[in-house]
Amino acid sequence: MWESESDASERGLVPVLGGSGRHDAVKTDGFVRRDQSWYVNSDIPSDLLVKVGDVSFNLHKYPMISRSGKMGRVIYESASSAASLDPDTSVADLDDLPGGADSFELAARFCYGMAVDLTASNISGLRCAAEYLEMTEDLEEGNLIFKTEAFLSYVVLSSWRDSIVVLKSCEGLSPWAENLQIVRRCSESIAWKACANPRGVRWAYTGANSGRPPRSGGGGGTASPRWNVGGGDSKESSPSRQAVPPPDWWFEDVAVLRIDHFVRVVTAIKVKGMRFDLIGASITHYASKWLPGLTKDVGHGGGGGGGVADEPWAQVSAGGGLHMIIAGAGGKDDAATSAPAREQRMVVESLISIIPPQRDSVSCGFLLRLLRLAIMLKVAPALVTELEKRVGMQLEQAALPDLPIPSVGRSETAYDVDLVQRLVEHFLVQEQTDQVSSSSPGRGGEAEYYSSSAASARMAPAVVASASASASSGLNAKARVARLLDSYLSEVSRDRNLSLTKFQVLAESLPESARACDDGLYRAVDSYLKAHPSLTEHERKRLCRVMDCQKLSFDACMHAAQNERLPLRVVVQVLFSEQVKISNALAGSSALKAGGGTDGPFASSSSAAVPTTRRQLLDATPQSFQEGWAAAKKDINTLKFELEIMKAKYLELQHDMDALQKQVEPSPAAGPGAKMGGGKAQQQQGPSAWSNGWKKLGRLTKMTGAEGAGPGGHVGTPGGEAARKAQRRWRNSIS
């Protein structure tokens, strides 16, 4: 069983380092601090002054030179120069020593042979200081580098909490901690333990925080996990006697790390093969602690009371969470270039880069809030584009409060409508890619097809079923995105600076099959008309083209019939489509009655409900629209009646023309004499017959010409054209 350092210290297992006894020529009783200076309690006066930052150490040369190669070289250089006022005292400036004065104090104690307590809090700084001071095995066996390295390998890396504490303490030790592989080893140790079987973890509660923030609602003690590597016979560690910890037990501990160390841990966890949803959940948890701007209460329309600093999660740990510094949408450039903003930008860019590529690794709401913050902080455009693609992959999961993202820059609109347009385009591309990928497994090579036709026949129903399932899921996703987009349009349509073109393009970005009902689109159109009363008649007609009147529900039709903001033509289309629906319903009910379907209760109820519905529609229509509709119907009926009269007159004229043609052309059975005789007979009785025929033909022609002539006097009926052709034919025959 691996134990933390604090648990081992309770049983006296913490290593206490000291000298070997060979260098005890300088008898000391310990170190004493006076203001910003440390002194050694010894009868021998000090001959070495070491300055580390603002702290001075009055030491002796021999103990330091015997175990530190760096100190020997510095003392030699100090003696050769005339910098020291006292020729017997050497001065060494170690301002760049990693770990600062605290680590040098421990190293000096070790050089004097004093006891040094190694803990998870001081081991990383002491290991880097030992490397800086060159306290190697060449000077003395069992020097400080060897002992600190052994403590790291055998004590720290075997403990979960100590690995976290050491990695946290490495934040101020760059690049020494990186070069000495302390960060890498701690990250891999944490990743290995996070990916271990949770059944091998049992929880122990201690009172020592060891630099770790307490859990929320955990009281005074903190929970530290332990691992059972051997199984043991302890009843305390038996899995049957202790509940299995949740899969997210490691989120809180890892969330205290700085972003670069958190990225190292998450990268190592990915390599170990942890589930992508757990990795995404850990990223979400980390972002909620270090980026308060990602909460749902901030950013919707800017401003808002309450502030982020009042929330309990706004202050993270002793290391400090990043407070939200963006006051609202469209902040100034100096707000995005301040030091806290740069830190936040680094956090956002790092989180975007480590999000797992799988579709549902993180929620769409989290991605949208992260995108909003990335735009505010002016994150790299490549990362913003990648984040937009990720949002488009799962846009159907988005909620309306997360979608309105304020515009940043010189945009005139309050919300970034172009961004939503790009999200919809990414969604459509992803849907098309999914359809192609779902249909591609059904295709195989020709050799495989002809060699295994029976197997292909057995697999065909499954392939068709999967293809139909993917198609139905795609339609459902498009329907959800359509509802989301309609709600978004209703929200942004109140912006007076939103142009008609942007509204129309965004409304038409989805295919017509995505919407089974256009009620949401009608609501958005009506909201836009209400917010833009200065639109012309042409612009209002153009706006109303984005919706299909036939897809409106009955309630929407009733509202549209009373909506005076809509063009009259649109209102007529709505009423006509509803009348067609009612007629179809009446036809269906009559068909049911003819087929004997009136016995059931459904037929009687439907036949009784339809006239009531039509009467409600007519009663709900404004009086002005009813009068206009009645006048239009009257004009239509008048035109129909006149058309019937014209048809009757045309048939009568055609009949008279046929009779005249029969009188002129004799039958072919009669001989030439008959033709001559017939001609003479016609000449004898010609004047009366010819005059009657021409009078009748002229009268009909004038009548049809007067009734069929347009405003310019042109005859537009086929009867007048036929009469002119008949006159030309009669004149040719006479001549």
C-alpha cells in the first residue's frame, strides 16, 4: 500500500537528513535569524557571506566548500577579486538560486550536518537547489542530490497527494524542474494513479492539508486516496466493506495545478487510455475553477449585477484563480492586453488544444461559453476556428441562452450573427460527412462482393437499417437545430441594426426539410417586423418569403390573419392555405362517410369540428381583411361568368361558320354541270343568302370584338381571330 508523506510522518517514517560526522569541525547549535539575516550559533566567527535575494547568510567556508562545487568556485572567484571589504570574508551573490532563501537554508543545514526534514512541500526546491549548488557524489558519498532524488523516487512518486503537492511546488522552479524531469515524473505518476482501477483505491482522512485546498463541504480534514497493490488481508481495505469511489474522484485534486502542468497531466492521462468523456469532464471542472467567465450567469447581454467576485468559486486556492476581468461585450483593447487577460487567454488556448476530438467529450454549452470567452480575449484565430467546428459538430445539443454571443469589434449588431451562420454551416458539413460515412461501410470491393454474395445478402438488411437510422437521426438533429435557430432569430430580431439580408440568409441557411412547422420562423418574422416598422412593402414581402404559409399551424394562421404588420398578399396566402386544409379535411370526412366510416366516434367528431374551425377562422379575421377577401372573391366569380359567356358565343360562331362553309363547297359526287348549275342557282338566290350570312357573321364578330378587346382596343379572344380568318377565306372564294 502506498502512503502519503503526511501519513508516513505520523509513524516516524519521514527521512531526516544529516551530515556524516566527518565535517563536524565547526560545532554549531543551529541557525538563528535576525531580521533578514541568518547566523550560525558557533564560537568560530563566520568568514562567508551568502546573499540570496533579500536574505543574507553568515556562514563558514569549509562546510560549504566540502559539499558544494558551486560554492567552492564562487568563493575562489570572490577571493581573487577586490569586491570584499574584509579580506577574511568572502561574499557570494546567489540571486538566481532555484527555490530561493528557503531552499538554500535547508542546503546549508545539510552542509553543516544538521537534521533536515524532507517533505513534499520542500523537496522540489531542495532538489533544484542541490543541482544548482553541484552537491554531487564526486564531493561526498550520499550528498544532497542523491538523497533528494531517492526521496522523490521512493516516497513522493508513490503517493497521490504528494505527487500533486510536488507538481504544484514546481510552478516557480522553471526551467530547473523541467530539466530535472520532476514535472514529467510527477505528471506520469498522477496519470497512472488516475487511470488505475478505482476498486484499488480507499480513502483516508487526515488533518494535514499539505498545500492542498480543502474539498467543498469537507470540514477540517482532506481526503487522500491510497492504493492497495497487494490485496492484503486487512478488513479495512476490503472492497466489500468500502464503497467504490466515483470515476471523477481525481478532478478536484488535479484542478489546483497551473495550466501548463494540468496540460501535462491530461496529456499523460490520454496516453494511458482513459475514457474521453472523463477527460472532457475534468477539463470542464478545471475551467469552472480557473475561468469564472464560463459560468452561465455571465455574458448574456453583458453587465448584470451580482459580480463574479461574490461567487464562492471565484477564489480557487492559494495559487489563485483567475478572476473575470472582461466587464461585458465589446471591451476595450487595453482590457484584453492586461496581465490577467493574458493569463486567461493562455488558459483558454491550452484548454482548447487538449479537448478530446471525440464528439461528446464535452457539452456543447461548455464549448459555446468557451467560444464566447475566446472571442472576448482575442484568442488565436486558428483556435477559434477549431472551436467553431467543434460547436458545429454538436450544435443540436446547444441551448438558446448559450448561443447569443456578443459582437466584439466594429460590428454594428449587438450579437455576432455571422458566427451563428458559420456554426450552422459547420453543422451541415458534419451532417453530410456523417451520412457519407454511414453509407460507405455498405460498399465493398467487387471481388468481395462476388465471392461472398450470400454474406452480402445477409448483411444488406442490417446496412439498410443502419442507414435509415442514421438518416432519421440526421433529420431529428436538423429539426432540433431548426427550432434552436428560430428561437435565436426571435431573440436577435429585436436588434434594430440587424439588416434584412443577414436575417434572411440565416433563416434560409437550413434546408426546407429541416422544418416540419414554420411557427417559430413566423414568430421571428413578426418580431423583426415589430422592431423594424420602417420597412417598405417590398422589403416586408421579401422578409415573408423565408416562411411557408402551408406549414403554419392553426393558431399561427389565426394570429397571421389578425396581424396588420404582414402584407395583404401574405394574409391572403395564409387564409387560402387554411381554406385548402379545411377543404381537404371536409373531403376526407365525406370520403369516410361514403365508405361507411361514420360509425366510429372519430368521424363524427371530425365532421363536427371542421365547420367550427372554419367559422372560428372567419370570425377571427379583421373586418378590413374580410371585406378585401369578399371583393376579391366577387371579382373572381365575375371573371368566371364572363369567360363562360365568351365560350358560348365562340361555339355559336363556330357553328355558323361550318354552316356557311357547307353552303359554299358542294359535294364531290355532283358533276361539273351540277357545279355550274349550283353556281347559277347561287347567283339567282345569292344576294339574299349572302347578305344574311355576312350580316350575321359581322354582328357576331363585332359583339365578340367589343367584349374581348383590352384597354388598347386589341381583341384578345380566339373568336375574333377566327372571324377574321373566316372573312379572308370568304373573300378568296368569291374572287
